[in-house]
Amino acid sequence: MSNDAKEVSHIGWLTNRREFLAGLAAVGLAGWTERGAAADYTPGWSGLPDRPKEPPLDFHALANAFDAWMMDPAHGLIRRAKDGRQVFPSALEGEDDGGLTTYAPMALGKELRGEGLEGLASSLKGYFSDTYGLFLDGAGATLCEYWYLMNVTGMAYALIGLRFGHDAEWLARVEKSATRLKQMAQQIRYDFNTQGYDFAKTAAFTNQDIYRQPDAVGGYSYVMLMAWKLTGKAEFLAEAKIGIDRYMDFAANPWYEVPSGAMAVMAAARLEAMGYPTNAKKALGFVLDAQAGPMAKGKWGGREVNGLMAGFRTEPAGQTYSMESMVTLPYLLPALRFRPDLAGEVARLALNAAANLRWFYPEYLPREYQSRPDLPPMFPYERLSRDEKGQHSPYASGDFAGHRSIYGGAYVMWLDKMIQPLGNPWLLRWDLGKTNFMEPGLPPAFLYYNPWPEEKRIAIQEVKAPSTVYDLMSEKPVQALVGKVELRLRPFEARVIEIRR
């Protein structure tokens, strides 16, 4: 990752599948045209295997261990800024404030665990610049790379929605920051093909061409949707549409950092569900691009790396990162509620990543294949390289601030709440609502995927009268009974179901 420049609801927009299809018809997309859901969708187009060789990790155990170590004062990872705010280093061996890039995943992970961080309001406020009117990665910063800017703003809005959604002071910060981002985007004419923006100079900057970040306009669309959701201001919805249009105008994959592309998938899917003509499949294709894009496929040293994600576009080939590999799923999975036809590819990605993330953890590699095997095992390495001086493949190590990642490792707390094992290690239930920070109040929805060549039957729990289980692709009830509902999954089939009350 580049560190060159690093220094609730007020709108009733719950859309069911019928409203989604009606919206498409209203804009002439009932046939799933090019800017809508693609008619030529074929399961398996990403090239990901149906099932990884290794079983998925035990994310619940990992999350518990990570959380316990992080929050134990004896380990010294809860730091205090000069003004007393709680902050965290970006790496296990780091000394400085890891910025909102680290604090926000930690805070959201704790929110998802039902605990929350003490002093969230003061800590989050410390990353809001009253001078420039927006959230920045570093307290007191004057500039920010685009991918950091969209990433931290999206997470800040999520925290505000979860904890301060009815607080006028916090909603004013959302409106102020979104307005400033809108001004920036209009000034640069929505062309993010620079590195970032210097708010003190009110100008874009590029220190090196390898850090140009055109894909950030996709993240911008997501952030504007979040701002619209929180404030109800129609101008932000208009900006979200402009942003996604610019992103979809790219003929070739524009990726620089995968969070921007992952956020764009969610933005496109949500806008499509409202009847706006865009192309979530194309956006997903940019993320699942193993040729020109960020996703790894195949084996390194005999170990599968399918579904792991690279850092930034112009780094050397054969590198994947723990944060980028974890952050993708929290945006792609909620999108399936609105584009269930994409479930097969996202399910393959999710299952492969859930298994192959193991190579970032020290217990799964020989000691000579990692840079610091002596450090606590619940912290992932930041980087996985295809080889190290031609001798060890893959090789786990660090990057900028240290060897083991906190800003990436914190996402394990998110994944824990998104995944529920179903007995067979490769059969999982994925919760599509936990990280849909735009609309946390929607009915429960889940992704089920059968990676086996024979039919599987799964009992769906938590179905109480008068609830009905719906298949979102067919928009038909699975079974309208009280108690257990059985879901049949054909070989290699993925289904998205919603429990409506």
C-alpha cells in the first residue's frame, strides 16, 4: 500500500425485489440491459474454483483472540493521543496513531460485537477537521490520498449511523463533509486520476504517477449514497449517480486500491435496485479481475491463493495483503440483496478467501516462510509474497509500519459476525445485513452456497410466525411454515434468501 501521502435513517427507501424490478422497467431495463444486470451472466466467469482445498478459518475464535489481546491494557496497544483520545497503532509493532484507517475498523468491529469502544465520540471527532470540514485519516492532516479519503469517510459515516444517527451535531458533520467532498469532486471534474487532494492548497496532487487513483470515483459514489441516507439531502444522491456513471464509463479496469472498487459494487447494486441504470456486474468484474485487476488466483508454492487481493495496482506482481483481502467482502455481500444473480461469483470469492486468508497467520506456514513468527498468532501478517528471494513461497511479512497488521486484522471481527458455520466446514451462512451500514434495519437476508457436486439440504433457523422465507432471485417463498425451513441447494448453487415478517 502507498503511504506516500498519509499524514438513523431519515429516508424510507427499503426496496423489495418487486420494487427493484418495477424500477428497472421504469427506466427501460426490464430485459437487463448493458447498464443493468447483464443478460449473459454465467456462473463461474471469475475463474475461481467452486471449493478451496483448505477449510475456512474459524473466524469466531480468531476474532475473540484478536479482540482480547487488543483490549488488554497489559499489551499496550490502546494508546492515547496528546488530547487523551483513544487511538491504535496500525501494526502490532507500531508506535504512532494508525489513523482513522485503523481506528474505524476497530470501532466498527467492536460495534458489531455489541460492545463498542469507550470514548468513541471523542476519538472519532479527533479525525474530523473543523478547518477543512471533513474526516481525514490523520488528526491534524491537511491532505489525503483518495482511497484513504473514501475508505475512512465511508467508515466514519457507518459509525455515525450506528451510534449517532439521531444526533444533530454528528449529522451536521456528515452534511458538511459530504458537501466538501462534492466541492472537491466538482473542482477536479470527477477525474480522480491523481494521487490525492491537498485541502490546504485546494488542489489535487500526484507525487508519483504510480499512485494515481482513478477508481476512487467508485468509492465516492458509495460515500455520497451514505451521506444521502444519513441526511436526506437529494444533492448527495445526485452525486452518487454521477460518481457511478463515471466509474462505469471506464472501458478498462481502473483499479488502484480494492476498497474503492468494492464500495462501487455496493453503490451500483443499490442504485440499480432504485431503478437507476448502471452495471453492478461490471463493477464486480473489476474486483474479480485476476488479469489486470487485484485478485490473485492459482497456487503459490503449492498453496492456493484464490480470492486474495493485491495492495495497490503498480506494486510488484505476486503480492497480496490481509486488509485488502478482508475488506472486500463487507461491501460485496450486502450488494447481493439487490443483485442476487451475482451470488454465485461472490459466494466463490467469499469461500475461497475465507480459507486462503490462513496464509497471513503464522500457524499455517513454516517459520522460515515468515518474517516474525515470534509475534502473537492472532495478528495477521500484512503482506503475502509469491516468493522471497526465490526460496520460500509464499512468504508472509510486513510492509510499511511493521510485520503484523492491526488495521487489517481488525476486520476479522467483522467477518466473524458475517459468517455462521453450518456443520460441514465448507458450508457457511453469510449474513448480508451486518455490514450494510446504509440500511441496518432491513429484514434479515443470507447467502447460502453449496460447493459440492451433490445436493445439500440446510435447515434455516429463526423463522417465527408470521415470517416467510423468500428466495430473492425468484421472489417466491421457500416455505411459509413456523419453525425450521429446509433449503435445498443444488450442486454448486448459491441462493440469497430474505426472512420477511
